[in-house]
Amino acid sequence: MEQYDVDKYNILPSPSSPPDYLRSEPIPQILDAPAPADVTSDSLVRIDGNGNDTALRDVIKPVMTIETAVFGDQFAELARPRKRTGRGLQDHSALARLASRYVPPSRLLTTSTPGEPDSALSVLLRDQVLLLTAKERRGGQFAASLRLGYELQKSRRELVVREELIDRLGDDDLLVEDEPAVVVVDLRTAPHDELQAVRRDLVELCKQFVSHQSYLILIIPVAHKREFEEFLPGRVHDLECPKPVDVLAKYLGTPATDPVLNSSEFADDLRDLWPPTIKEVADAVSDRGNRGEEREQALREVLRDRQGDPGPPLREVVRKKQGKSEVEWLALLLAAALLEGAAPWHVVAAADSLLVLNKVERKKTVPLLTPSPYTRLSDLDYGSFTPENCRFQASDSGAEVFRYFWQEHRDLRKTMVEWMGALPGQISDLTRDELERFADRCAELAGCGGTKEVLELAEIWARPSAESDDGVSDHWKIRYRRSIAVRLLTTTATDPAAGARIRQKLLDWSKKGENLNLQLLTAEVCAGIGEAFPRIALTRLKYLADSPNPDVWSATRQATVSIGADLGTASFLRHVAEWSENAGSARLRLMVESTATVLARDSEDADLAAVVEFWRQALRTMPLENLYPAIVSWLRTAAETPDTRWDHMMAPLVLATDAELKPIGQVRHAGRSAAGYGHATGSGRLIAIVERLSSQLDEIDPLVPK
């Protein structure tokens, strides 16, 4: 899942008439294609051994220029949806890799001393519910939950391990019918009233998990440990800190007996560090090692930096500059924080745009006397900022500057939103890396109480411009801006703390068809989050599937197929089981075509039982005005698959009739309609597949002589 454009080659017109829901789209010829570059087996398994934040942030980014994107046969340089590898639905091989690198704390998996409290695994096996906490907020609770999930999965391979984001705690939000699971819910950042609601509903929810043969792991804040413990005694587990040297050794790939790591020089600095912090230390040591520094010296410098003098507080620095009215310096600092790592001319252009919004005019000079962007940035003497690459050397300094201005200079907020909203229209040649960093920096607002402004920015970037009318446009400039909005929302929608409001707004947009651009945006966001959080994405795609707009409908279909391909046919059908309720023709067609496409991509030995049951119910309950187009859509989609897959695609239809006259007649009738369409359009493949279907029906039809 890399791009989600309606027209990736910028050649389709923007049709104004409603789509023909009997017309199927060809299946992209990637049935046997390798996975995208950023979904390698290595990327799937790079999960923190003991850390909390297991989302991978480094993805392979193809390099292309805006010229080839616009005038050639490539995409424009678009930001990609934020992929939360390690979050949401878990890959078994990734969990196995996690287990191989993980240092289990005491009493997580086993109890070593008689008389000690039960291990977390024992509690989970006994009660099927575990409340996990730690005295350190970032203590590796999420990684510990995944490690427990893997341990359960080893003995029950049918278990699905997944994280869920919830807006309310209920079995219909956490459980999928006929799919036992280990469900992890992180409540560390949940507000107090939500925690109380969870506590009240927990007893009934525990019963549902027991009957479903599933397991629930709730990560709770330590401040609420006592009230949960009083409510569910014996099910709260305090996560302990493993030996820091053992964790550091795992990350650095060296024996735990390494004399450097066990040196008394480092003992005090390492003693109280929890795994996520150890991971940061290990990464910094590895970076220095890659530059040729000896491990001992690298570790010494990293630990010294952690204890070093950070210099004057940012508040003090900014106040002095304000006192001297150095407005250009302040604008450059904020622009550098927003566009960290971008080209110098882009940073300077953003600073000038901010000056204009603050009604500050720079002194005009002739071109030969105008300072270059490099010269102007050289005057930005702040901490570790480097004008050559426009980066702050300390990893979080740029984000710190951005958050500071937002949180402490509230009068500037409206101006900042206007400024950020306008930048993609003013600077249209940012590279993909720059676009993604820009979107990710804007996403910092969600963690600073700026969720409303995040949604406002997304709406601004999704809005049509002068190049288009009020409808949906595929103009590259609009796709360019929309891709930033997609990146912004895929990042914030999966945030455990701020994501609830984003997810609710996406749900609202999916149900309301007044703004097609926001519906298209929602479809692309769902495609971005659907791999990790399929339930959340498919709930919104269900409503988008009713759209009469062909661009929205096509983007919805593409997103649904992508999610279904990741889930597999059987799991996909379980997730969309309720789509047929009160469904119109557009949604039914999308459901049928998506299922057919997913089945076509599935392995040869895929379990057809779920597909057979889907068609069995359809043949017996679906109104004929919906049933016949659904079968025709299935046949047209199936005709696009390789010939060797035709029997695989026909089998569910044939088996679903149960050799009964009425359903056999219904399938035959729909087949004749499909064949008629094939003759009218010259589709020999469609005619051929209908003939094969007819032959298979003859074999089970009791009225056909054998």
C-alpha cells in the first residue's frame, strides 16, 4: 500500500454521471507480484525488543522528481500514508522476531520463586483477562503485551494478536465473530472518565472474552492501579524492569557479559533506565559506531549527553529575541522547526510567508544584494541547528521548538494554522521526504490539544482550488496537497490519546456525502490505516461504498481490496459480514467485487467455506434486483483472473446452490445476463467463464440428464 490515487496516471476525465454499478473494474495484474519495497520481511519484524513505541518510522522512499511525476508516467511526489508497522494487527513472524530479541522481566512468563505472585502469563491463561501496569509510564508495556500474545499463539496458532483502538469498550468493538484473538488495548493516555467507563463495563466484557475463547490485555496507568485491582482482584500485573545491561546487550548484538557494558563507569547511569530508554541509548551508540567510533567511547559520550547541560531554556532564548524585535530570527526558527530537513530555500520561503502573515515587510534590495537562503539561515544561531542540512542535531529539538510556539504563544495559533494551511499551495515542489516530515510535524499538534486544528488543516488541504470546480479533481496539485492531509490523518487517527476525535470525524465524513473531497480523503486515510487497524477502516469504508461518485467509490474499492488482501478471504468476510444489511446496489457491488478480487489473490488452498456461506446466504435472502447484479459483478471480476483460477472462482457459486433448483436457476439467469454483456462488449473471457459455470451447474442440476 503505497499510493491511493484515483487516477494514478492523470489521464482520466472527471465524470459527472453516476457510475454503472454493473461494470466491474479489472483486477490489477499483481496477483503474483512481490510485496512493496517498504513491506519487506525485515520491516515487518523491526519491533522494539522492550520498548513501547514499536511503530517503524523509516520506510524505503523511492526518489523521483516533480517533472517526471507531472509530465511522465509516474506519480507526482506525494506523501505516503503513515504505516504503523508493529501496531494494530500483528504478523506472526514479527512476533517471533520480537520474542528472539526480547528480555523478559521477572514474572512476565514464569515464576521462579515459590510463593511469589503468579506470572502475567499464568493470570492470562487462567482468567483470559490481564491488567498490565508499570511504575514507569514508558516501561515497555506494549512490547510485553505482544510477547504474551506470541506465547499464547505458540500453543494456539488460530489466535490473532492485535492492538485495538477503542472509543468505547464493548465486545462488538473488540471481537470478530469466529476469530479468537489476543486483544491489546492501551489506556495509559485515556482520560479519567473513559477509564471509569472501562472499569464499569469490564466484568461483562470479561465474560464475553471467555465465551469467545479470546484474551484481553488492558494496559492501565499506574495511578489507577488500585481501583482496577479492587474491581478485579488478582488480575493486575506490575511489570518489572529487566536488567538494563541485558537489554542493552540485546540491542547492540553483544553478549551480556561484555566487559564494556558491565564497567563500573556506566553502572550508575544505566541502573534505573527502562527498556524504551535503553533502546534510545543503543540506537545512539550504534549511530556513533557506524561513524567509526569505538563502542566504549560511544557509550560514554551518549550517557554524558543525557546528563549534560541543555543550555538556556527555549523560553529564555525566545524572550530575548522578542525583546530585541528580531522577528526574522523567530520566523526562521519556527520555519526551520516546521520544515526540518527541507531545502534551505523552502525553509526561507516559509519564514517569509510567516513574516507576511505577521504584517512584517522585509527590506527590499536588488537581486545582487539579496542574501542567499544559506546566508540567512547561517544567522539562525540556535543550539545545534545546522544550516547546511537544515536540521537540529538533537533528535527532538525541532519538534520541541514547534510545540513550544504552539503551547506557549497562544495568540500565534490562528496565524500558525493559516500559515501551515497555505504552505503546500505556495511551495509545490517539496520532495516526498520533505512532505512526510512536514505532515508529521503538523501532527504534533494533536498531542498539544490541537486536534481541532489538525482537522482544519486536513480540510484545507483536501479542498479544491482554482484548478477545479466544486467536485473531485485529479489535478496533480490537488493530489499533492491531499496526500499531505492523508499522511496527517493516518498519523493522528491511530494515536491512542488524540485519535478518538479524528476517527469520529472520519466516520462523520464517510456518512455525509455533501463534501466529496472529504469522502475521497477519508477513503485514502482508511487505506493507510487499514493494514494495522482493519476494523476501524472497514467501518468507515462501509458507508463510503454507498457513494454515487465514481472517484470516491473507486478509491473505496481500492482501499477495501487492499485491506482484504492483507486479511485473507475468510477473515475479510468476517469483518464485512454486516455490510449487506440495508445495503444499496453500490455497496453490494463493491462488497462482491472486493471479495472476488481478494479470493483471486488468495492462495490456491484458501479456505472457501466463508465464501460459500456468503453466497449461500445471498442466494436465499438477497432481493433479486440486488442478487443478479452481484453475481454478474462476481463473474466479470473473475473473468479478469488467469484461466487457471477460474474453477477456484466458480466453486463458491456452485457449492452455494446446494444442488437445489431455485438457486441453480438464479445463478444460471445471472450467468446469461453476464454472457449477454460479454457478447455486447466483445469480452470473450466473460463468455468463456459463463460457459464453464454453466457446465459445472449441469453436473449438479437434478433436471439435467447425467
